Amino acid sequence: MTEPIKQDFNDLKNLIRDGWPGEDPKPRYEMAGQTAYTDIGEDGWEHVELLHNNMNAFITDAVNAPILSSPGGMVAGYPAQVIANFTAFNAVYPLFLSSRETATAAAAKIKANNLLYDTCMNGFMKFGVESVFRNDEDGQKRYTFSVLKKLVSSPGAASLDMHLKKAGTNEPVTDAIVIIQSETGTPKTENPDVEGNLSFTGIDADIYKVTIKVTGQPDIVKTKEVNVGTQARMVVEIP
């Protein structure tokens, strides 16, 4: 996904060498985004936007552009290619972030739950049920995994970040109302900012019904599990 953008940068390095022959090209490489390019490596995709911004600024600079475009240099379609390759990347990157967060959170949750369950059930819970409250049914109920989990998931220790955009584009959706509600909690409402982003902070770890209301459209309803210790995120495309 990053290869076309990295190739754009390597092409730009060739243009820099041709445009300023006899000079040490390294300072101009840095201006054009060399550090961000190096940081991308195999999977440092968060640095792609910085690389694109540096490249775009360099090739559109009033001093650099005529030199780069001198005969035999930068072809007319190169600046548009740089933008097009970044646009294609940016259309997929938020979806990758969302899927990676979901997969990582799910794996971590399963591992932590299994460890906690085994440790607790074979330790003090077993002792509490079989010894301390052997003849007390109400007391035994306090020694269950579900009760303990609620104790370690402190209220207000989780969060949910969302990004709304028009389907098939990167254009943010700003005229929306987003409501989240867990089965036992009260509804919480937020509006996206000018970039289509919004956050629900200080919420409980739980499974939430997420309702997105956009004027003139049917409600969009989704479900999102929010866990303590992970940054829950949703990217929603609005038809």
C-alpha cells in the first residue's frame, strides 16, 4: 500500500540530483521528506502523510518547481501522481487501523480473560464458594467471574473514537448526531468536528449500540464493544 508513495519519493530524489547537479543532494532530500521515508520502513504507515506533505511542498515550491520541470526533468503529470497515490493510500489506511485495533483488542481481551478466569476460579473463588460460604447461597454469588470482572473494569475508564466520512471518499461528514448506549447505561451524544472526528471519553467498558443520525437519511445502527486498556475506534462510511 505504501510502495507507490515510496516510489514517488525515489523518483523525486532522481529529479533533485538532476536539477541541482554538483551539489550535495542530502539537504534537499531531507526537505523533501527523507526522514519520513526512512521511518515508514516496512509498516510505519503513520509516517506516510508527513512524507506526502513534504514531497508536495517541495515540488510545488515557487523556486523548486521551475528547476524540477526544466527540460528532461519532472513530467507534467508527476505532481498529480503524487496526490493520487496518497489519496489511494488514505482511502484504505483508516480501515486498516480499525481492523488492526479490533484484532489486537480481541486477542488481548481473550488472553487476559482466560488468564484471569483460570487464576480466579482455581484460587480464592473456589475457596470462597466451597469453604467460606459453603452454606450461604447469596454469599456464593459474590464469588463469580462476572462480578469480579465488573470490579476490575472501573467505571469511566474506557473511550471510543469515531471518524465519519462519505462512502467511497475521504470527505468528512460533519452534519451528524451520534448516540451511544450500553444495555444498562444512559445514552451519550456527540457531534463530529469539521474533520468528521468525535470522541466519547470517560465511558464504561461495555457493548454499545451506536446510532448515527444524518439529516434526510435513515439511521445507521452499529454495535461496538469497548474494552479497558485499548483505544476503541470506529470508521463509519455514510451513504
